[in-house]
Amino acid sequence: MKKYIYTVMLVLMSITIAQAQRMLPKQKGLEVNSGVLSNDKIGNDFYINAAMIVNGKNGNYQLWMLEYAHQYYQYKDLRIPQETYTAEGGYSFLLLGDTRKNITFNAAITGVVGYESINRGEELLFDGAKIVSEDNFIYGAGGRLSFETYLSDRFVLVLQGRTKVLWGTDLKQLRPSAGVGLRFNF
């Protein structure tokens, strides 16, 4: 009987010790996010991305992200698609958080490069109208505010608001978005 009591005590102690091991320096995580782009019609315009996180000191971390964004522009009864493929890299700073890092509020600054395609490269529409905007390589900067909470020692729920300022585009230069994601820490 003592053997079982000691085993249960050891398991409980290891669980409480494991909960304290969050956001260790050089710990890596994989994050998947999805959300909506700021537009008049929410639901048609979305983004999805995957990110690699490398924790630093004091709750800060590096952020490396690949993203696909899809949105529509209305022309008469036609919806013209715009697709954007981007890569981002940057750093996230801990703004607020409790001592055990159960809940954190972070701000990130990133650099952005990518490519945007309008109407899948087709210039002429069904009625003979020509799209004057062209497919372009784009670059710029991004910002992100995120609220992160640990669901368990490995899984983190991420709520975020982001914006990108892009150059080299014929369309909107400022692109805000909001989304939710899940991170798995290795």
C-alpha cells in the first residue's frame, strides 16, 4: 500500500513541476492560425498560416511564419479573387503576464515579403473590362497583438489582432486582420 501512495505522490509532484516549465529559452513551438481579414463582408475573406516559435528570455520569442490570404473584390455580379502568399519573420515581446506564464499579452514586430495574385493573372473580365492592377511581389512590415493562454503544458490558445503595411501592391496598403490559433510546444 505504501508503494502505491509513494507512486501517486511522485506523479502529482511531477505534474506540478511540469506546469512550472513554460516558455523555456530555446524551446520551440508550432503554431497554426486562421482568421478574417478586415472587410465589409466578413466570412468571404480569410487567412491561414503556420508559424515556428523559438522562445527567448523573459517570455519573448522569435516568430517565423508562412501565410496564405484570400479575399474577393466585387465587380458588378462578379467576385474577383485576390490571393496573397507571404513569409514573415520577427520578434514578439512580452507586455503583460502572470508569474507562471499561464496568461500572457504580447506585441510583435515583423518583416513581410511575398507575392499577390489578382484574378489568377487574368486581365480581361467577361464583359471586356480590363483589370489594371497587376500581380506583384510585395514587401513591408507587420504588427501583432496577441493574448495567449496555456490550455495544458504543451498547448497554447492564441487570440490575435494583426496589421500589415505593404509596398509594391496596387491594392490596399494597410491590411488589418483578426484570428485565433493553437500552438504546440515541443
